[in-house]
Amino acid sequence: GQQVMQIPQYQHVQEGEDFTTYCNSSTTLSNIQWYKQRPGGHPVFLIQLVKSGEVKKQKRLTFQFGEAKKNSSLHITATQTTDVGTYFCAGRGTGANNLFFGTGTRLTVIP
Amino acid sequence: NAGVTQTPKFQVLKTGQSMTLQCAQDMNHNSMYWYRQDPGMGLRLIYYSASEGTTDKGEVPNGYNVSRLNKREFSLRLESAAPSQTSVYFCASLSGARNTEAFFGQGTRLTVV
């Protein structure tokens, strides 16, 4: 079956440091989405990438989709305490209706 | 406009008891999903319904059944709860078009003792 792995599982950073989480799929994806879940909350959609090699930015967040459409990354520049939470990638296989989530990376930001 | 509503928010069951988790969305979405979230395991897909009248198994369907009652509602049933089903359960809906985001409910924290 389809698997989407994320690394690292946990990351502690000092406020102001950068953070990156990586997402790898065992199969080619039609698109990749990223979600953020605050502690005690539910996942909330951040962004979607569709094209091979696509890069999108949202303020301090940069999202990339790999050329082979099997991996993706989320980079946060100069983390803030508001960035705390778990970041998930999610993807669909080509022709699939189901949405598979990665294992998530829990980010802690130390003030 | 409530989005996706899940009930209950919390539940404690004894081993062997049954219960149904309810999910309703008011966004006229075609697709609905049930996930469970366990520490270090991410969100694992239990069952999904791509459209009204259809349901399909996800990664971890054993021990669960679902019903897509109508376009708005998608319920998850545990016939005989086991401690391994202790988890946080999330319902999500998507419009059904390929490149659309998932909207999640607030989650149900279930403990089976």
C-alpha cells in the first residue's frame, strides 16, 4: 500500500532558528498537501503543490515538491512560538480517491 | 456555517462495548473520511466515502464499520471496542474534485478500558 514517511518525527528549535521537515512517498503522487495541527487541535490546510518541482512561499514558510513527485519539504525561516505544532504532508496517488497522511513532524519552539 | 461537526468529543468505553461516532458536514462535499491519530503514527485512514452511496477501506479498517447515511453524514461504528482502538478519531470532508483541501472536524478522543 501507499506509504508517506516524514522526518524528523520531532524537532526542538530555539526561537529564531530555521526548521525543515521532509516528506517521502513510496509512490508517485498527483499532488501534495501540507497541514498544521496545533496542540489539542485538528489539522488545518496550509497549501497544495501540484506540479513537478513546484515551489511556493507563504511568508516565512517555503514548500517544495520534488521533480519526481515523490517527495516534498516544508522549510520555516526564523521560527516563532506561534509555529509550534505538528506538520503533516498528505498526498494522493495518481487516480486515487483516498488521501494519505504522513507520520508528521512535531515542532517545539523554545523561547 | 459549521463546517465538519463530530460527536461526541470525548468517550470512555469498556472493552466489548459498541458505539457510533457521528460526523456531519454542511459544505455539500462529496467525499468524507475517517482517520485515527496515534502518537508517532500520524493520521491513518480507516474508511472513506468518495461519494454518497459508496464506501471503501483505508489502511486500518479492521474492527470498524461505516455508513454514508446521506451526503452530509458519515458515521463510524465500533461493534466491540478493544483497548487497541484507544485513539483520537478525526472525520474530514473534501469537495471531491482532485485538487481540493480536506476540512477536519474537532476530533473524538476515545478511551477503551
